[in-house]
Amino acid sequence: MALIIHNTLTRNKQTFEPLIEGKVGIYVCGVTVYDHSHLGHAKSAINFDLIVRYLRYKGYDVTHITNFTDVDDKIIARANEMGIEPLELSRTMIEKYHKDMGSLKVKRADVYPKASETIPDMISMVSGLIEKGYAYESNGSVYFSVSKAKEYGKLSGQSLDQMVAGARIEPGEDKRDPMDFALWKAAKPGEVFWESPWGKGRPGWHIECSAMCLKHIGKTVDIHGGGTDLVFPHHENEILQSEAYNDAPYVRYWMHNGMLTIDSEKMSKSLKNFFSIEDILKKYAPEVLRFFILNASYRAPLDYDEGSLDETKKALEKLQNSYGSMKNAISLASGTDDAKALTEKAMTDFEARMDDDFSSREAIAVMYDLTREANRLHADGRLSKQGAENVVAVLDKFNDLFDVLTDRKANVVKDDNISASEQVSVEISGENLDDVSADELADEGRIRFWVLRRETARKTKDFAYADRIRNKLAEFGIGIQDSKEGAVWKRK
């Protein structure tokens, strides 16, 4: 099936056709590194992590670029507050960003260009725009003349009249029109600066992404990604300057991820309503955060609260437990059903969901359907060892993309694995169930003892006592699942 992508530019889903067959250049707007990364940054990074992984799964040769804005008004202001150089602050925050994203299993981009390292490319582009008549210099700054461009607003869907109504000239700006935007900013006293044909200064925000795309991918980018908050003015202005400079279409497919919100308000450092990734990982495993973000459309906003993460944790544990159970079944299953029809359908359905604009929530639902049916086959004694292998193979492919399942097996206790003397000791033991403690159950041997004792109770049809043992172990976070192969226990 062909890959379908929702294109913000056309407001429709379109069949994906890269500029060069088999190759994909994708550029994703990164972060302005003046503070710690938060969960909103994680949403964008994880959304596009899955997208890039799936493109590679489909066989594309992908070049993935994500930038760092390491010189900016906010960085300068924060560095001044801290009494350090802006680029020193940026370097520190970039290191923290990589550490945070590594914790969340986000695969690194092929290149992470920095604004400070792309200055010559930006100066060259600004000079070219002046030569072509699209930009002008004013008191050491350079502005793009919006009135010279065609189709301004085609990405955001806003008319020029609407945008003009909300535009204004900031104090100190010498632009000809309120809609014009800075390509190069004249340096203010005490600010970091670079030499340029127009004097000392630094780049405007929008020009860096255009210059980086041209340098690392080319005149036309297959996919340009970022948050919905960047559609206007950032991406709109990128289109203007890039198409004016290159005389070529800038982006074939625009993809925008929805924002992470708290009480329906965007999570933002500037709004001071954010939770750092580092703090959240103290409460939840990285797999839980990935699952929380991926169990929703990348285009949809996602509202954060701890209750949602708690529910996500429980939902993921169900899938994780099924994964562990199937891994154990590879050596324990004794049926004849190889689950081939089941797993082939699951893979077909999974890829169909992912091919439909990377519909990760629907793809996850396919995995739940698969494990529910596989668990039923296993519980009925119909699943074969090959069948278990086939199910695990599908879950492994899913996990290569989503990276939410950990490689852990359940602990299986079978009557035929214990000696007669062990069985007798279980049967005659007079130990009191009410005396069981967390310290005792730190020893897996003691867990095995109580699981065996429960098995004995079940054999003698003392189901009330067997249930008491199950409930007591559950109090200490130990779950038991019965199967034809034996009792399976694991810590929750």
C-alpha cells in the first residue's frame, strides 16, 4: 500500500512521492536552547522519531535533519540573567537535550546544525535576496519585503489583509512595512554578534532554517516538520525567503504535530507551565511517556495530566505482559496452531494503519487485537511453539518502531519442574499466609514457594485458599496468570 501523508499546505491527505525515488530528505524544526527540555518538546521529537523510523522501515534512504537555535533573543536574555555567554548556555542546554531524548529512546538525527555554525550560509542567502530585490538593508538590519512575494499565507490559510491587521513595528525597527520580517538584525550593545556586509549583527529567526535546509538537503525538501505553533509566522516566512532565493518549490509535504497542553493551554517555557523531561522520568518509565504520546494521532493536541499517564502505564503493562507471556510460550507451548493467519493479518492491518498518515493509535490497537487472540489460543492449549514465535516476531517489528516493550520474561512454575520432596514440603508446610512480608517476597525462591503452594491448593480443589494466595501476592505487586503450561508470575 502507498504511504499517505496529510499535507498542511494542501489541507488534504496525499500519496507520498519524494523528489528522488527511494530517498527522503526530512527537516524538523528543533528547539531554542535556553532552558531544560519539557514534555512538549518530547512530543514533537517522539512523533517524528516514529515517522523517520517508519520511513526507513518502508525502505527509504532517509536524511533526517533537526536544528538547534542557539542564538536568539531569549537565549541572550537568559544568559545575561545568569552572567554567562549565550553560546555557553546553548552548549549546556544542547547536551541536556541529547541526554533527555536519549532517555526517551529518540534516535538521533543524521545532522543537528546550529545557527551559530551556519552564519556564512545565512549571510550568503540574505545577500542573494537583496540582489534579487526581495530584501533591503536599513540601519544595519536586513528585512524581507513581503509585498514583493507571491502567495503569502498559502500555508496558514490567512489572507494578507488578515495578517496586516495584526502586524506592528517594534520599537527600534526600521522596516518599511509592518509585515516585513528581519533576515539580519543589527547588533545591540553587549549582544553576541558576527561581522557581515551590513555591519555587526546576528541572523533573524526564520533565515536559519532556510539556510540549513539548502545546505544539508537541497533546494526542495521532501518533508518539513514542526509544531502547529510554527505554521505562522515561522514556516510561512521560510517559504517566502526560500522560494524567492532558490526559484524552486521549498517543501513537498508539510507535517505539523499537535501541541501538548495542560488544561487545554499549550505547554511552554515562556508560559512557565511546563514539566521538564528529567522530572517526569523520576515518576514514569520512558516507555510510558513514549506510549502516552504515540497512543494518539501526531496531528492532534494532547492534554497532559498524571491521571492520563497512570492509565497509560496500566494499558502498556497489559501489552508488555502479553509480550512476556508469548516469549515464554516459545519454549512452553504444546498446541498445533502456528497462528500464521493471525499474525499475517496483524502485519497487514498494522502497516495499513501506519501507511495512513502514520496512524499510531490505530496501529497500537492492532497489536492489542493480536495479543488478545494469541493469549486466547495459548490459554486454550492450541498455540504451538512456532505460533508463539510468529506472534513475538510481529511484536518485535512493532517494537522496532514504537520502542515501548522491554525484553523481560515472566517466571513460569510447572509441577513437572519440581522434585517430589519440594512438592511434599509445599503440601505439608504450616507457614501462615498472613505473615507474608515484602522482605520475604524479595526472594524469588519464596515467591516460587507460594506459587507452588497455590498450585497444590488448586489440585486439591481448595480454590478459596488458592485465591487467598493470589490476592496476598497481588498486595505486593506480584501477579499470577494460569496457563496449560503452568502458573506464570511476574512483578508488576
